[in-house]
Amino acid sequence: MIKIYRTDLSFILNEIADQLDLPDSLHEEAVERYQAVGKWLGEGDSPLIIYSPVIYPQGSFLLGTVTKRWGEKDEYDIDLVFEINLSKNATSQKRLKKLVGDRLKESEIYCRMLDEEGRRCWTLVYANEAKFHLDILPAIPNTDFRTVLKSQGVQSSWADTSIAITDKTHPNYDRIDPDWPRCNPKGYAAWFHSRMVNQYEALRKQMAEAMKAEIQAVPDYQIKTPLQKSVQLIKRHRDIMFETKDDKPATIVLTTLAALAYNNEFDLVQALTRIVEGMPNYITKKDGKPWVQNPVDPSENFADRWQDRAGREQDFWDWHKKIKGDLYALLECEDIDRIYELLNPMFGERVTENAMKRYKDHAQTRIKSISTVVPIRNPNQPWGF
């Protein structure tokens, strides 16, 4: 039996997280693609140019927690916001969404890639070799609500990025009305970053020293903290557990609870253990209902959908029990072959195999470096002085 230690498990889990992540080349390609879409939508002869539009990432792409889809294809979803400078009293959700959709349809390139209209977004499906979809969410500044958020104690810099978005199922979708669906991806990302800032800065400095470069030269997307990697591992574990079900615990719930439970641990095993153990502590009750508060919008409950269908809340607790048990089994295991058997159903065969191969190569290199040390016997001066 080959004995495995905690540091070995950390190495393997780091490798699995790297396998799940968006490769640097695809990240750069995704940025190029969405910036090109933004130029088509908001520059040149676009009728939207008068509204000073901007396009920017949201969700896992912005948080640095993109996770490869579970399945045969290595595909990634890239979530974007296309924000234009209009007010709620000047347009309806339907008109805003149509403006964006019509402009996409005018492009010979994008019209062929455009998927069926979604509930909130327009989706561009790239060719197989691109391996990602771009989900474009039309939005406008949520100016009036920003004041409300500040009155609720939300940090000004977070509140000032709140947006109003489109949703075909909203009762006011077809008409001009001040009541719009809302979200705040930039504010949420700033909050998420604040939960890991110590490790982020330490890793950034470490990478800059390794690159012999200025700290500012290190790209944000290349820095992966234990919190970000823990979220990726958690999401993959959930995806596998709920592979055959139509519903699964929401990513925003898992991400928020993970960030709240994280305490800037440096070691991935310690971080993941603390997160999994601590997640339940941040699910509260409000009016008798389970509540996971949006940290940048105190009136929003990320767990509100648990009330929509019987069993959603239980799905979360079933998943939590499963990952907690799986993690404890890993921590108690001391056999490298048994570790593989445990990791495989948790994160998938291919990523586990690749991670184990990297670990074995790493271990062999370490052994060789130790074995090449030649002991000095009967040394001359000054060795034997």
C-alpha cells in the first residue's frame, strides 16, 4: 500500500480543480468573442450606440469559478450582461430585449449562431471547436433601487452597479413600468472577492515573483484561490449527484454559502472542509422559510425557489450530507489506490485520472530529486572540520 498524506490530497484536489477550469487559451478566446459581440451590438452603425452600451461578464466567468460541464463534451457557459443607458420610464423589458435580439439578427455571423429566445437571455452557440455558449442578458441601470440598497446598508460601491433585467415571465414584461426584475453581478463579484482578498493578494504576489513581473501584470483570471477552487469542486460534485434529475441545488446558493463559510484558508483541503462543514450555519429562517440572503440585496432570498417545488430544500440537504460524507472518507483514507476509487464518483473519471497522473508524475520527480542526493563519506576539509 502506498501511503498518502494530507499534502498529497491537496495536490490532487488542486489538479482536479485545474482540470475543471477554463483553460487560459479558451478564456482569452471567450473574451475576444464577447468583446466582438459587444462591438457589433454597440458600435459602428448600431442603433444602440446612442445609449452608450457596455458588455461585461457575470456569474462564474466573472467570479473565476467556471466549471466544465459534466458530460462527454468539454463545454462552458459564459454569462454576459449587455447594459444600455435607458431608464425604466423610457422602455419596456420586451422592447429592450427586442432591440438586442434584432441587432444580433442583422449580423450574417450571429444570426446563424443565435439560439431560440430564452426567458432572460439571447444565446449564441459557437461551433464545436469553440466549446462555449455566450448568454447575453439585456439590462439597464437600476438607478432608483440603488438608493434603496444604500439605505439597507449595502456598501455604496456595490449598490451603484445594480441593474434591471429582462424576463419574459415577469408580469410587466410587455409594458413600461418601474417594477423590473433586478440583479447585481458586479456588486456580487466585488463581495465575493472581499471574502478571499487575503489569499488573492498573496497568490498574486507569489505569481508576480515567479514571473519576475509587476503585480499588476498578473491577469486576474490566472489567480485561483482555495475559495474559487472549492466552489468548482462543489459544483462538479453536485452536477454528478444530480445528473439524472431535472433540478439541482442552485449554483448561486452553493457559491454564496461557500464564500460565507470560507475563512481565507491557504490549504485547499482545509478550505473545502471548513466550507462544507460551515455552509448550514448561513441558512437562516425568515417568516418560517429558509433564507439565504443575497449579500448585495438584503431583500432577496437566494433560496426562494425552495418554496416553488416540494423537495428542493431536501435536495440541498441530501447533497450536503453526501459531499460531507465523501469528504470525510477522503480525509480518513491513507491508500493512494483507494483515494482514486473515492474521487472518481465525486468528480468524474476523466478529470480524476488526469489529476492522478499529474500527482504520480509529481511524486516520481520528488523521489528522483531525493535519490540523486549523494552522501559525502570521509570528506576532506572543510567538510569534516
